[in-house]
Amino acid sequence: MISISKLLCGLDAESDGLRYDAATESTEPQIADRYQRRPVVVWNVTKQCNLYCQHCYASADREVAPGELRTAEGKRLLDELAGYGVPVVLFSGGEPLVREDLVELVDYADDRGIRPVLSTNGTLITPETATELREAGLKYAGISVDGMPERNDRFRGREGAFDAAVRGIEATLEAGIKTGLRYTITERNVADLEAVVELLHEIGVDRFCFYHLDYGGRGADISDVDLDPLEKRTAVETLCELTRAYYDRGEAIETLLVGNYADAAFLVEYVAAELGREAATAVYRKLQRNGGDPAGERVADVDYQGNVHLTQFWQGYSLGNVRDRPFSAIWDDEANPLLTRLRERESHLSGRCVDCSYKGICRGGSRLRALAVHGDIDAPDPQCYLTDEEIESPPPIEPASPAG
């Protein structure tokens, strides 16, 4: 994730230590006091979902799929993750709230010292459920809304999904759970972006995560509605301007970009033009610490059957299964060629990535999109929108000091 609000406005957040190794600089209570040493783990606790979203990376369906980890197996997994030092578990799906033991699993994760957070479509959250989740220790709920009512409901396959999600948001906020928006930007909904932010901010949401479309699951089937490079650049610039406008009038919102590390380079260029080279240098240094695309390093995924994946979007490839080996043994397996290659990705990049001046903060972007479009894990991210001049010219930052 790239925090626009942190980089452009200096807005502190609870993830500053985890993301930028800047816990001591932040005024917010921190998830971790140092840059993460272990991955955040997304656990897709079920493949079942009450909706049928066009972009679902997990290819969720309305029926229960065979082989879900049972409650006892889930608790053993959480024990392993706690022992390994995983800082955060994101309960996802499908729709995690279809599992009757979700509150029990959240409570167990919290007891084991793992920060439990939730990714949900929000439509099944009632005031009672929200209260139970808060009492169990849930720290954050990310609720997906992909446009105003008509577009959202078409995207998510059910009339009334927007209104039900808003009721879910209101319930989590009322229960005292930190709540944020999850919004995947495509050609079909980009026109609604500002209206959704305004509406949900009025309701009380102050955290907005904007996802670029990744080409996993059903997301690969709609890659043709991904924004083209110019549209993508315009959307990111709109979010920058929106964030600054809210901040300037004293209504700070936390805005984050997810899934395209050309955004990192764009932000450096944007800050240099708007705020100067010194500010751009500070942004560049933070983005260096942020580390680029996290697949295979700072994010891992465990699916509903216990298969471990490089990221939640990359479920077509399994590193192993937690029913057979502990998560730590799978994640630390240096004999896995794909895992090793991802962790050495800069030395294998090809095409325009090789000599890109922003390779140090982008690291080639999404390897999954490169594989999906080019059939080559080392190829350039097809959704890089940087110009040739930006790629070839040195970043507009101050040179590093001799000690730095």
C-alpha cells in the first residue's frame, strides 16, 4: 500500500512503523514499532459469498466449496502464525461473515497477539454482529463499495448491495470499529470515485483504499475494462488532489493506493512539481522503505483449503498447504524457484524496467499482471503508465548525503 495522505500531507497513521519504519515519528498508536519482518497474512476463510462480483480474485461462489479449514484447523493455523511473528491477519473470503465461527476465530487471533482485521462486502453486518466483532477484538473492517448504487450493484451482482453495504458501514462505525472503504478502480466505476468518497466521508468513514485491478480470479476475465495508462494517471492525480483538498479544509482523510507501484514514481514526480525537490526527496526515501510490490515478501495468502499463495490475488499457484507443513516452513522454503525469483526480482526484470530510474521504489510493479498478459514473470507490468522521459531521467530529488 502507498499512503497518499502520509506522503503528501504528513498525516500520521497506525501503520507508519510497519510500512515506513517510522513509528517514533508518528503521533498515532502503532501496529508495530518497526518495519515488518514477517508478512501480513490474508486468510480466505471461505470461498462462499452472498454476492457474485465481477472482479473477485478468489472466484467466489454462492455455494460452500469442499475442504474448508475447520475451526480447530484454523486455530492451529493462527497458533503457527503467532509463533512465526505475523503482525496482522486479514480475514477475507469469499465473504467471511458466512462462516458461523468467524467471531470465534477473530477472538482467538486477538488472544494470540495477532492483529485481526476484516475484508468484507459489508452486506451481512448487523449492529449485533458488529458489536460481537468489536468485543472479540476486531481492529479494522475494510468494506467494499465499487461505485454509487447502480454501478456498485451491477458490479457486485445484486440489487440493493450498495444500501446493504452502507448499513454495514454504519453498524461498524456505531460499534466503534475503525472502518474503511475498499474500491477497485475500473473504467466502469471511475466516474463515481469522488461521489463515493464524499458520501462515505459524510457517514463517518475517513480511510479510503483504492485498488488497481489485479488480474487474478475473475479479475483476469475483465482486464479489458482496466483503465488505460492515461486514465490511470488521471485517477491517481484526482486522488492526490482530493486528499489535499480535504486536508486543507481540516477534514483529514487517509487515502491509500494498492496494486500498482508506478504510483510510487508518479507521487515523486507529483510532489516535486507541487511541493518541491526537498519534499520529493522525503517521499522517495519513504517509498524506498515501503519496498514496492509485496507479493512473496510482505504479504502472504492462505486460502480456504489451507493452500499458501504469494499474495491473495495469485491463487493459481500454491507454495504448499498448511495441513501438510507449517506456514513458516512453506514461506521460508528457499528451494521454491518462484518464491526465490520474486525475492530477487530486480535482477531478473526485462524490457523498459531494466534501466528505469524508479526501479528502486517500484521493483517492476505487479509480477502477476506481467505473467497474465505477457506469459513472462520478468516482463514489464502492462499497467505501468510512466512516460519514457520519467523512466529515463533521474528522479527529481536531492542527492543522498555521503552518510545516507
